[in-house]
Amino acid sequence: MSTYIYENSNSKSFFNMACISFVLSVIAMICAISFLEIEIGMAVFVGVCYVFSISSCFTLAKVVRDRHESEKFLSKVENAKTEKFLSEQPI
């Protein structure tokens, strides 16, 4: 049984930058909504829309990553099958 090791190509500083920018964008949006001069119902609606867009972004990123990983895995399987087939052929 082989184990699949996930190859992470992002550096720690890139990961930290992504986390910091996410937190800052959420804080900025909360501040912007709180300073809008609109009634509370409209502010809640804008907030819910913002939360929905964040969750949609996470879902899209996960789907893209999963598709990429599955294509990479299938490529490895196909390469292994080809290698096995070629090694069994007489020269």
C-alpha cells in the first residue's frame, strides 16, 4: 500500500500573507458595513452577502485544488501503467 504525500509548493511567508490579507479584508468589510448610513436590515443583508461570497470563494478554491490533485494522481497512475507495459515488452 503506497501513501500519497501532498507536495506543498507555497512558502510559509506566502501562507502567512494570505491569512493576514484575509483577516484584514474581513475587518475592513465589517468596519465599512458598520459605518454605512443605512438601516440595520440592509446592513445585515450586505453582511450576509459578504459571508456568502467568502464561503463561495473557499468552495471554488477547494474544487479547483481537488481537480488539480485528481488530475495529477491520474497522470501518475497512467504513467505507472505505461511503465509496467513497456517493461513487460520484449526488446
